[in-house]
Amino acid sequence: MTRPTVSIALIQIPCSDNISDNINRTETRIREAARKGARIVILQELFAWPYFCREVDERYFDWAEPVPGPTTSRLEILAGELKVVIVASLFEKRAEGLYHNTAAVIDADGKYLGKYRKMHIPDDPGFHEKYYFTPGDLGYSVFQTRYGRIGVLICWDQWFPEAARITAMMGADLLVYPTAIASLPVEAGDTASRYLSAWQTIQKSHAVANGCFVASVNRTGLEGDLNFWGHSFICGPFGELLAEGGQEEITVHCEIDLALMDHHRTTWPFFRDRRVDTYQPLTSRWLDWTE
């Protein structure tokens, strides 16, 4: 069976405290992307909200909502109207005192396919996510959409090859990473450039090692002390950069040829040559070395 060529759009915008405005501006960009031929639209991490995790403040819990809920309902209507797949990162309220960083996947007929809850939760200066989010408990997931099999991971997940490997092994054609990554004032200049390079390199390596496409969409703009560096990008299964934005507000467009995956996996047969009988140590937190 011939694999399709699919047009992808990554929507990279700055966000304010005006949640309605963030959603409206995102919807405008989704419509523009669909008019330009996009069939899969991926939104940045917590696309409707400012990045509130830079502070520890219980009032921000009031912004959370059920998933599915009001925002997914609005996106379902939009996806069905435009016949696009939408991946949207949301602040989920599961129960009193129980919240998740969650991505919803909506198919091109407007059907809600399900959600992925962020597994790896960071806690760094300016990124106090452990205060807000419970680690995901739904496992890794791949969603069969009209335009391909999408594996969803979120931001901090992107540094862990195990997460990418498992999701690819579940059949993902495309790994997507809604992201909110930024530099602090003390990390300006060369340090920020090195972080950006490392961030792209680790995700390109996931594409190479798993023979699939990777799309990462990052926020942009200055929020408090955090300078979100944007540079949303898509890379192919040889790690080649196919499309990239800068730090400006932008929608990054790219067509991907899913037929390349079979060529890559035949040329570099990593799945064939995996020694699964030797990987048990990976389930340990650390391995103590002795002579």
C-alpha cells in the first residue's frame, strides 16, 4: 500500500494572561493553516494559557478544565469543519487536587480520539511543573488518525529516548512534542544557543533511531524571566531538518512523505537488530559499577 504525503502545520505564538485571546488567535492560525493545505495541526504546550509554571501560586489551578471539556469541544467543531487533525496541549483537572499536563488528539472528522498525559515532569528554576502536574498514568499512546499514526509526547518527555522508542514501537509514523522551553537571563548568548542545539539534536536522534518523523512545536515570546526560543521544527527519519521557524510568531508548514520510513528502516534496520534480551538493566534507576 502506498503511504501518503501529509502536510503538517506547527503553530508557534506568544501567550498572554488573556486565555480567550490566546485561543482565538490560535483558532485564526488553525484556519489559515488549513487554507494553505495543512492536514495535521500541532499546538504548543499549554497553548491557551501563559506559562504559569514559572510561579508557584495556587490560584492558577482555577484555570484547569476537564479533558474532554470546553476547549476540546471547541476544537472538535473546528477540526470537523476544516477536516484537519488537531493535537492540543491542555491543563487538565481530573479531580479535586489532581491535575495533569495533557494533550488531546482530535481527528479530521471532529472526533475526540483520546489523550496523553505527560509522563516526565520537570522541576527547575522557572519551571515548577511538579507543583501543578501529576505524572501521567495512561501509558504511552499512538492515535490512528485520518492522515497517519501520531505518537504524542510532551516537552520534558523529549529528552528521554525510552519514551520515543516505546511510542515508535507502538506504530507511530510521527512523534509530536508540544513544548514550552525557554532560557533564563543567566543563560543568554552562547549558553542559550547550546541549549537550543542540544534540544534539536536529541529529537533528531529520536527520528534517526526510530525511523520516523518528529515534529516539535515550541512557544515563543517573553514571559516573566523566561525567553521562549521558538524554533519549532520538523525532521525526517535520517534526522534531516525539513522545516524550522525562528523566534517570531509563525506557523511552520511542511510536507512529509511517510513512504520514506520503510526505506530508512530497511537501510538502517535498528528494529531488526535490537538485542531485547540484554535490556533488562534499563528498568533499574541506576547501575552500581564495580570492578
